[in-house]
Amino acid sequence: MKTLYFSISLFFICFIVYATDIPKEDLPVISITTGISVHFISPEPIQFADISTDAIVGDIPVDNVLRVKVLSDSIASQVDETVVTIIGQSYIAQFNLKYVPEDLSSSTTTRIDILPKHMSPLEFPEITMTFRDMKEISRDIVIGRRPAFNNVMSKALGMKATLNNIYAVGDYVFIDVSFRNRTRIKYDVDQFRFTIRDKRITKATNVQDLEVRPVFSLYNNSYFRKRYRNVFVFQKFTFPGNKVFTIKLDEKQISGRTIELNIDYRDLLHADTL
């Protein structure tokens, strides 16, 4: 959870390229009252948020949610005309908060979805692709792309793992994989692990795997019964030819089923482009 500090950072302001000034009276009006939190839902991770008064507190409980609440000892005049500024990976959005007395708060909305009509575009040089872009590309891969790899697979304990596609898009690599459960017992997903390891490992060898973490995954299913397909997005990476990139899926059981899929360096080099 991130606690907000109510000061505007020049670091963020210097990267606002396309944002335009919007008169305060033209900002979307959001009602707020004492004792009820209002949640702003962003389509992408929130990079920065600012609240123009100390009478309202806020935090970011998860990456794409800003939660704000009126302090119990605040007065209406302190809350009225408060401007909330939210900056995502590719946009800035501002809202005008209006205080509503508790006895008139039945129509107060507790969830505000940040829509395209609320956004003005931004550009951060260090962000070359937003989560929204990654989601759109990943969906296109799953819906519109047929598997291009037919011989990269593994089987274990009634499970089958298959590499479908690898795509290089700018500074990112999209890896499309499928899992099939041939048993009658549903598979409860514990975790995925992604490592770079030596191709040949002997018991006498002291091996240290290099773990690689995805920056985005299309789905986060907790279980599947028969089939599961997902796209994982990584910062562009390479590794020596004597190593393999391993995707490991673990089950939530004391003696759970585990399956690994090894991707060779030459397969990575054959990544398609979008």
C-alpha cells in the first residue's frame, strides 16, 4: 500500500508533454461525504496522485486504485472544490470533489472508473509501453494468432505444457504458452517461476538459477480444469546458448503437480514481430 504525500513533484511535471489546461469548473464533479471512501479505478498503474487539501486523505492500496476519504474533523468548506489529480502511465486525469452532507449522501458513488473522456495524454520517456498496450497486444495474440511452435512442449503427471508463440515488440518479449490438464482433478495454481539455467545439470554441480520476472501477464487464474492459456510479457532479454529459459508451474498442494517448459535460445531468436 502506498501512502500519498500531498506535494507536486517536478519530476513528473517535466514529463507532461501533451496535457492541456482544463478550467476547474469544467472538471468532472465527484460527490464525497464523511465516513465513505471513494475509489478511483485506473486502467493502468497509477504513477502519481495529488489531493489539493489536507482535509482529505488518500492511498493506493493496489497499483491501479486510488482511495480517498474525508477526515472526520474536516469541515465542508475545506473539502469543497478539492481537485484530485491522477497520473497513469500515459494520461493525466483530474476531478473536482464536492462535499455532500451525510443525510444527503444516499446517491454518493463509491467507485469512479477513469474513462478515456477523463484523460489527457502524457508521455514518459522511460515508459515505452503501457500496461494497457500490453493487454491489447496479449489479447490479440490469444484471439487472433495461431500457434507457430509445434515441437516445444513437455509432459508430466497428466499435464502438458506447450509453447505457442514468441513475439518481440519494441523493448518487450511476449511469450504465449498453454497448459492442458489430462486428469479429472482440477489444477490449483500456486505460482509461476521463470528462470534461466544451464542446459546440462549434474547432481554434483552447484547451480544458481537466474530468476526473471514478467512485467505483465494477461490472466491471473487461480485454477483451471482442462485448459489454460496465458501470455507473459518480459523486458527484452537474451542468454547464452548453453542455457535455457524455463517456465515452471507449481500446484497448491503438499505434494502438488509440477511441470516445466524449457525454451531454447534459438527459439527466442526466432521470435516473430508485431
